[in-house]
Amino acid sequence: MASPQPSSANRSSLKDHNIIIYSADFLSLCLLLSLLSTVVYAHAFSGVEERKGVKSDLFPEILRDEAVTQLIELGKVSDADGYLERTFWSPASVRAGNIIRIWMEDSGLITWVDQMGNVHGRVEGMNASAKALLIGSHLDTVIDAGIFDGSLGLISALSALKVLNITGRLGKLSRPVEVIAFSDEEGVRFQSTFLGSAAIAGILPVSALQIRDKSGVTVQDVLKENSVDITEENFFQLKYDPESVWGYVEVHIEQGPILESVGLPLGVVKGIAGQTRLKVTVRGSQGHAGTVPMSMRQDPMAAAAELIVLLESLCKHPENFLSYDGHCNGFAVESLAGSLVCTVGEISSWPSASNVIPGQVTFTVDIRAMDDMGREAIIYELSNRMYQICDRRSVSCNIERKHDANAVACDTGLSLQLKSAAYTAMKRMAGVVLDDVPVLMSGAGHDAMALSHLTKVGMLFVRCRGGISHSPAEHVLDDDVWAAGLAMLSFLETHL
Ligand SMILES: [Zn+2]
């Protein structure tokens, strides 16, 4: 997301591109509104608790209490002791998939697991041949994850469908509704995100089956271990026919601080930033830490440090690095200034001993931006400058592109429907008319990016404490879980 207080130079251009920003004075106003709306919301909400008649219409037992219980239960299903970790088709992922299937069936859905480990639950409604509404999120997690990332999107949808089921309206849906728990969004095990959703969208190359994890096991090996014999022929049968799909909706925690800062539980997503992952390998001359003079070293660790600092400088101030007349234009520079974020999250050295100058250092680079051209310009500039640094230091550099995803715009019509559903949910809970539903951009990638290649997509964001995610400190208020379920219920009711 944009920084809270961008410079006045880029403020107007950011606004032009609909990126949410807050200037210093506007921020004060927002904070005031935030306080007021939080007070109004909290006050009005306490009224809901007291109004027993209204309360039962809002199904807190299912949309809040049961949903929160399920989130906690799913959060305990882990491959690790003491922290949450579920990767592509790991034992814990299989267990979590079985649990989700039970909950899907409890919501009245017919279930199955496909050959990439995605868990599906579907209800045909009144017209089984109508185009289906897909709702999804991911079942896998990062390492030492929070319990809401991915799971909240699945459970809010299932709880809303359960309400339709117990109120006798599930069969009255005007089109099929299918909830999909995707098997791989985070890409932890194979460093390739969206294995599950990309297969369904038809954009996963068959070569993905040969990707290896750190221990040398391929995706295909994992499938075989789980009794799935996938061939090139039946691999492509995973793809959904675009003509059979009406649209895709995903509820997800915001993973950022904007909703908390404006004091509202829900926001609608306008678009998702594009992203690139690089793997940089620096090779030098391995040697004794005590005997090789400093002037004679070709140290890949020191070179990697300089490359990482270069990345930070470039992404903090792209305007200082990108020329207007070369491969990048003013539009790209200006749009990058608000959304560009770059991270080195993983680094390893060989032989990794305290008394050895390393022979090789490898690190990852994650680059995200709303503007695809600008992101390409950054990668071009970064690569050129990295090679120059490596030449100067007499080490070799190899830069591999491991993952690319273009920015995705959410569908305008679908976003309006989700916005209306979010507004209805918040109004029903608070009992008063509230501020308009915030419109946000997503700096994080989501399964909706893959599904955008199949159908129109829309997303709702749910407030999370401190904007913290990918951490056990990730937290969503019980009432915000409720708001998410209620918004999904309102949205589904428009398909009755
Ligand atoms: Zn997620």
C-alpha cells in the first residue's frame, strides 16, 4: 500500500490512480472520523446485543461463534509442533482438507477433492446449468502463520451458506455456488504460488509438475504419494470452462493497517498489485577467514549485502534511478512511488561456517507494484546495476525470475455488489447508517489473481489487528468475523 504520508509531489498522481493515500491533513480528518465511527459502531453494536429479536436475524451463533471456533480449530492443524505450518499436500493439509469437507457438507454442499488437492463444495441451486459463482481462498499457510490468512475466506463463505441451508434457502439459489479451498497459494514448499487456483484457472503449465522442493521431491511425486496419478492429459482437465463460471469472490484479511485506521471492519478491493520473485546467486572465491587478505577476496557475502542495500535504495526512491527518456516513463515512476515494495526474505550461504569466506550466497527478491510497466522497469534497472556491482567486486551474479504475476483489477460490477453487501452487513450490525465502505488496493497476492484469468473477480477485505499477517500475532475480532460472514450472506442473498 501507499505510505501514510506521501510527498506532495506525488500526492496528486497517486490520487489519480485511485491508490488510497492520506496526506497529513487528510490523515487527521480520517483519524477523527475513525474515532467517531468506532464509537458509533461500538455503541450501536452493543445495542445489537441487547435487541434480542434483531440479534437472532443476524445469526451470531453461526456467523460469529461457530465461525471463530472453526478458525481456532483449523489453526491447530499443523505440520509443526508449536506453530502453524501447512504446505502443499502435507499431512496437516490433508487433515485440514478433511475437516473443511465436513464443514462444507454441514453447510449443505456436495464435496470432492481434485487432483491438485483443492477441496470443492458445491450446491446447484435452482438452475444447475446456470453459470456458477465461485467463492474461495487458500488452505495452505506460511511458516509460523496466523490462523486467519486464507481460512477466514473459506469459513465466512461456509458459515453464510450454512445460514441459507438452515433457513431453507440454499436450494433456492438462482445459480450454482461452489466454495473452493485452494491447496497452494503461499508457495512455501515449491516456491511457485497458486498451484491450486492456477490449475483451475488453466494458467498452470504442465511443467509445474516437475518443480522440486528443497529436498528434491517434485510436485508430481507429492501427488503420487497421495495416490494421485496425474498425467499431462488429465492435468488439463482441471481447468474450468470459462463459460460455466459467472464470477469469483474472495474474502481475505486485509494484511494491512487501513481498515483499522478508519475504524471499519470491511473494505472492498479495487485491485491487486503485480509481483515478481527473483532468485539471485552470487559466486565468489571460497577461502580461509584467517589467511586471505581483504584486498585479495572475492567475497559473495559482502557483494550480496551491497546488492540488497541497492534494492532498498531503488525501491525507496525509484525516481532517483529510473530515467524518463529510457525504458520507463513518468507515469510509471509516479505510480511506483506509492505502491512499490521490495523485500529480501531469504538468504543462504555455502558452506555457511563462521571461519570460512563463503563460496556462494543465494537470496530471494520479492518486488510488488500496482503498475506492471513500472515493475518491469525496476527489474531491468536492478539487474543492470546488480551485474555492475558484481563485476566491480569480481564475483559472478545470476538472476533468475522464479515467479511473475501481473496486477489485477477487480470487476467494477462485482465490486459494487460486494460493497453493497459489506455496507448492508455493517448497517445491520450497527443499526445505523455508517460511512461509505472503504475501497482498497491489495499489495498481497491472492488466489483471485489466478482466477482473474478465468472469470471476473471481486474481493472483500476484513480488518486485522495492527495490519499484522503471516505471524501468529495475526488477529481478527470475533465481531469482524461475524461482519465478514454477514456480508457474504448479504451477497449470496442477491443470488436467490
Ligand atoms: Zn492469504
